[in-house]
Amino acid sequence: MTVNLLILAGTIEASELAQAVATKGYRACLSYAGRVERPKAQPIEKRIGGFGGVQGLFAYLKAEQITHVIDATHPFASQMSENAVFACAKARVPLLALTRPAWRPEAADQWQSVPDIPAAASALPAQKQNIMLAIGRMHLDLFAAQAQHHYLLRLVDPPAQDLALPDRTVIVSRGPFSKEQDIALMREHKVEIVVSKNAGGGGAYAKIEAARQLSLPVIMIERPILPLPRDEAFLVTDAMDWIAGH
């Protein structure tokens, strides 16, 4: 069977997979949700924008005669991942999630695990603190009720509109960052608490290592749970083997 692969992108692993697929000579398209203004150049075709829910993705799979789908979105892109599960099942197209093992706390970590972003905002203390808010640019408004804090935001793109956080410092920079860079950043801005999503993998782990070394508490937002099971792989090589076997 001739491979015609759709990669749902949003992670470093998606770019690594695109390179591996191009090297292999597979026909493939890398699809971005459109939240990053300047996506990296890629060796395969790419598209930007949503599909229009489950039915829209199903129609795309049929129209483009997609043979395989690999979901390499961010672990917190739960709506896209859920849509992929249902659309692929309906279209009878094999689906694999190329994801990352979740981070686990080590002995020296000071984590407070919370189920979602509203719970993370509620977990902040009443007294003013310097907060490193490492959750991306979505849902920052949920922290507006905790306006007593100073927030350090590191974003891939400049915010498109004024943020709801009056006391803030915004740094626009694209990672990955080293532990040493994040230690220096936290010291420079006198960070007292880190709020992070449990993204897993190595690309964003430096801030967790930095918080550990500086003995800073971390409010860790755990991953959403999908309603249906799916096949998963943690390595690009395993994803390539999966394509060959399906």
C-alpha cells in the first residue's frame, strides 16, 4: 500500500517525524492548528488551520485519501486528539499518538499536582509572589483573578492582544532552553513559584530541573484524560515502524 500520511503537529517530535518521513520518501502532510505564527520550515507539505471538528477531519481523510494518521500534537491539545480518535475510527484509518512519557516527581521536587488550569490558578497563594507561568499563551486570562502576583511569561510569539494580567513581564523566545538558562532566568526575575503543564519529554524539562535546583515549588497541571484508548509510541523510530506495519 502507498503511504499517504497526515501528521497532526505541535511538538518537536512532529518535526523530527517529518524529517524521517521525508528521508523515507513517504507522501505526507504536516498539519498545524495555526496558533504559532511562524512555523518552522519543513521537508514535507504542510497545512495550517483546523478541520472543523470530527466531521471535518473525517471529510479531509476521505478527500485526501489518507492512509495513516499520527497525532503528534501537544499532550494538552485534547480536543484535537479526541477529534482524531473519533474521525479515524469512522474513516477506518489507523491512528497512532506520538507522545511523550509524563514527567514524574523526583525526591527533591516540590510539586503540587492539579487537574487543570483553573485549579492551578486557585492554588496560588493569597500574598504577592513572583510566578513563572509556563503554560503558553492560551488561558492566561484564567489567572486574572489572581492579579496580586507578578507573572513572568515566556512565549513563542508576541501576544496578539493585551493580556489580562496587569503585572507581568513577557519574554518572546523559542526553545528548547537549557537548565542553566532557566536557572539564570529564574534568578534574574526572582521567581518564587513555577506553574507548568506536565508536557513530558525533554524539550521543556529544563524549567523543572531548574526549579528543583533552586528549591522552588512547582504547581504541576496534569494531562487531560481522553475518552477512548489509542495506540501510542514515544520514539520517532517506533512511529516509523508502525507506519511500515500498517
